[in-house]
Amino acid sequence: MTYALIILPFLAATVVVVALSARRDGFGRRMRASLVAAIVLVALTTVFDNVMITAGLFDYPPTHLSGLRIGRAPLEDFSYPLCAAFGVPAVFALLRRETRP
């Protein structure tokens, strides 16, 4: 379960950044856009991870995984695209100056 432990700091950072950005303008719109991006990224990860693992380009030692897979791709692989889909827009929202009248 080593990979699951590696994910925890990324997940925690994403949750904190998204929560901090909740008070910024357009939060609901940003979350809907992040959800669409997350769906696309998960679909792409599903396809390409399975293709690359099947082709033998890489593999993961089973002792470090949770054992849950989507096809041949370990579930842990899907956390990074999800964190990116929600975390990156939240960071940009926090970095942007608010222009309230």
C-alpha cells in the first residue's frame, strides 16, 4: 500500500486549496468545469494506462498497491489526474486578484 500513502499529501493539499478557493468568485462554475476535466482525465488515464501496461512499458509491484484495478491500471493511478483537475484551477483562483466593485 505504499502508493496509497504517497497519494495522501497530494490529496490533502488538493482538499485544502479547493476549500480555500471556495470563497472566490465562480467557485460553482469552476467545480463544474473541474468535474468535466476530471471525467476526461480519468477516461484518458483508463485507456492509456491500460495500453501502456499491456504493452509492457511499465508495471507496478503488487505489494505496493491496494489491489483494486480498472482493467490493468491500479486505482492509485487515478488520484493524480483527479487532484490536478480540482487543484490546479483552485490554485489559479487563489493567485488571481479579485476584482470586486
